[in-house]
Amino acid sequence: MKVQRWTVAIGLMVGTGLMVAAAPQKIDLSKERAGRAPDTFEPIVGSWVIAQDGGDNVVMVDGRPWVASKDNPTKLLVQSARKLYGTSNEELMDNAKQFAYYPVALLRSVQTFSNGTISVKFKTVAGDADRASGILFNVKPNGDWLAIRYNDTENNVALWEFHNGMRRPIKFSDRAKPFMLDRAAYHELKMTVDGTKFNAWVDGVEALDYTLGSEPGPGRNGAAPHPDMFPANNPVLRPPVSGRIGLWAKTDSTSYFKDYIVEAK
């Protein structure tokens, strides 16, 4: 009887994706068609399309439509957001204006990511207001998320959260050690989650580490932190990480992405 119980328990773990380790999953873009929206990623906000670069298929976030719609950014909250979260999700719609400033595309093949590694190669192409490329994770049903990104206008890496219609910084890389990256080349952005431990790297160099669920420090000029920065008030900040994953950008950024790899732990 004990053997049967353990067998059932292991079977449930496999069925719910709770196994301790899994083989790395590299997202194959070779069968995608240039000029069309990607099949592997679902565009939620912004303009995402398959492009070719050096003979390779890449996922491109195109910031030019954002510029044309910047006076009314809610236009960029595409209908796929309603399809994904449901037309009854008023909270998402209430957040639409701020949500629209951050183009995101969700990976279709992974419904929940908790612990493990995500990496992607990115190349900065263009952007006047912003040139940001990032990994989206811990996406909640109401559209809240976490993102780790590299910003070519600031030459830094930052961990951000989005909650209650606003994006706020959690932690920046050391501003005294900027990442001066060649815009003509691809670079690797990698993140790991191990329980409450979060780390991020650029081209193999550690950019930041953070303990998820930490209480916030003082705000700018020593001001009290915003209430939403306390994990008790903000589910997206409370460990464990559990949500969908994908790609992230900002406003008019145009970037190429390829070699997106997920390794669950």
C-alpha cells in the first residue's frame, strides 16, 4: 500500500510540473515565418513580429507603432490581452494605460515557472525614448509581473515590478559599473530563481542579486517606501515565484531576441 501511495504521489508531481529538475527547453524559431507574429510567443502588448537577422529567425519587438500611438497608449493593449485574461478581468483593463507602456509577449509552451534559469540573447536595434530588452516572469492572472531588463540608454540592469497599474524599481545594478555593450552584437541576459534567491547576469558577468520577499528600503531622498513595495501588500513580490514567463520591452524600444532557454529546477 505504501508503494502504491508513493507511486500516485510521483505521478501527480509529474502531471503538475512539480518535478525537481527538467531538461533545458530552447525555443525553436526555425519554423516561424518572417513578417508574421510569432507562434512560440503570444504578443500581449506592443508589436511583436518574426524578423530575420544574419539568416536566423528572431523575435523583434517593434517600437515604431508605439511612437505613433504615444498620445493614446491604451491603443497598444491588444485584444489578445482580453483573450488571455478574460473579458471580465476589470482589474487588467483598469491598468491598461500604464500596462501599454511595456510591450510584453508570453511564452506559450510554459504555463508556470517557479525555480530555475531563463536566458535570452538580445540585440538593441533602435529607440529614442528607450532601448530596453528584458525577460518577463512571475506573470499573474491580473497582468502583474516581474521583469529583469538591460537598458541601453542607462547601461544598467534592473529588476522591476508591476502592480496596481504602476511599475516600480526593486533593485538596480551598480551604477558605478556600467555595462557598455556593443549594439551591433547579441548579448546574453540570464536570470535564476532558487526559492527566495534571485540573480541576474549579462554576458556571464553578475549584474545583481536580490532576496525575493525582502522589505523595501527608504524611497528617494529618504522618503517612506510606497505601500505597494511591501510584499504583504503586493502578491507579485511575495515568494514563491509562480507565473508565466516571456519577453519584455519598454515604449519605443526595438530589439531582436533569440536563443530563449528555460531550465526548470
